[in-house]
Amino acid sequence: MVRSLVLSAAVLAAVAPAGAMAQSEPQPSAQAETGQPPQRIRQVTLTGEEKCPTAASDEIVVCSRLDPNEQFRVPKALRQAPEVPAQNQSWINRAATVDRVGRVAGGLPNTCSPVGTGGQSGCGIVAGQAWAAERRQAQREAEAAIPESRTDIELDDEPQR
């Protein structure tokens, strides 16, 4: 009995490595064997017919393909500067705001205030500033309404008759 167990163990030991070598499964990487996270994660944006680069043993490569229509455009995150919150503005901007509020409250000239000796003289300036703000807002809304990709429209070089 013991002799047959030793004999079958010897046969299995001889056959097991040959069976493992015959498998076509990929061998585990050094990172998988150690259980350590990768040292580097690389994100690559591909254009045209570029191929994703191969990763080294201690890194992960994440590839994304860029739409050819978006290739030379400014990224969406950088297209429109967000408004700066008041607590992040410079002291010069804060001082200018306080000065403007103080001038309107005091009815000084060029403030469009019903109080004081010349407050009405700034109403044209305030109307112009309001018009410029409305125009900027309308432009932002118009840019937001433009579709991202216009590949479905064919343009003719010849004028229509």
C-alpha cells in the first residue's frame, strides 16, 4: 500500500510540471505574486492610428482614444473660467468692492443713487455695465447650446441656388 502511494506520488510529480507547461494561460506577473500595488499608473490619450504602449512590470497603462474632431480643441475643463469665489479674490478686488458699495451708499457722483448730490450722474454707466453682463450671459448660453460634434452635417463648397 505504501509502495503504491510512493509510486503514484512520483508519477504525479513527473507529470505535473509537464502539464503546467502545456497550458497556454499567461503567467502571473511579479506584481501579482508580491501583492504590492503598481508603482506607476500611466494614462495615455491616443490620436489617429497610434497603438497603446506596453506596460512595464511595475506600471499600469490606461489608454483612451481622442475623437479626431476634438483633437485640437481646448479641453472642456479649460474652456470657460469659473467665477472666483469672494474668499479667494485678491485684496484689491475686495477693496474695490467695498469702495463701490460705499460710494453708492453715500450718494457720490457716478453712482446712480437717488440719494446725494450727483448720484443720478452714474446711471448711464450702470446701464452699460448691466448691458455688458447680459451680453456675456447670452454668449455663455449660446456656447453651451452648441453641440459638441458636428460630423453629421455635410458642407458644400458650392453656393445653393
